[in-house]
Amino acid sequence: MVRPLIGAPLHSDGKLTIVSLAAEAGLRRNKLTHKHTDPKDLFYPLVRVRAERDDLRSQAQLLARIVQVLEIENHQLKEADTNLRGQLAAQGVVRDLTQRPRT
């Protein structure tokens, strides 16, 4: 049961199905589904957990890419803000009210 789940089948096509599980175990499908049901009952939850793990892994990778893009955009916006403040200060048109003394 472990070999198909880890992606290293020896006797089957590697699909996560009962037919492939039976082929991997060297059994006929009906033996696995009718006589020896314990492996089948354990196999389906493991397949589901694996699918959920793969989904969560892809979501985490997507979120990491999104964070990276947002960090780059934030850096660019900070640079643009600094440049604009410098240009305005050089023109002397707009006073920086955050720097004026309080009375």
C-alpha cells in the first residue's frame, strides 16, 4: 500500500485506485474488496490525506509567490514615495508639515 502512495509502484500503474492497489499487492481486485477489506478501508483515507497535503502544498507555494510579489511592489512604492518627496522638496512648493515645530 505504501509504494503507490509514495509514488514508487513496482507491480501496478501507480494510480491511487483499488485496482492498482490489488495489482501492487499481487491480489485480484475482488479479494481486496470482499475478503481482505482492511487494506482497502485504510487506503482511501490515506489517498484523501495525500490529496489534501498536495493541495495545501500548492496553496502554500502560491501564497509564498504572492508575498514575494507584494514585497517587491511595496519596495517600489516606497522608492517612488521617497523620490516624489525629494522632488517636491527640491521645488520648494510644498512645505513638509510633519517637520514644522509645534507651538
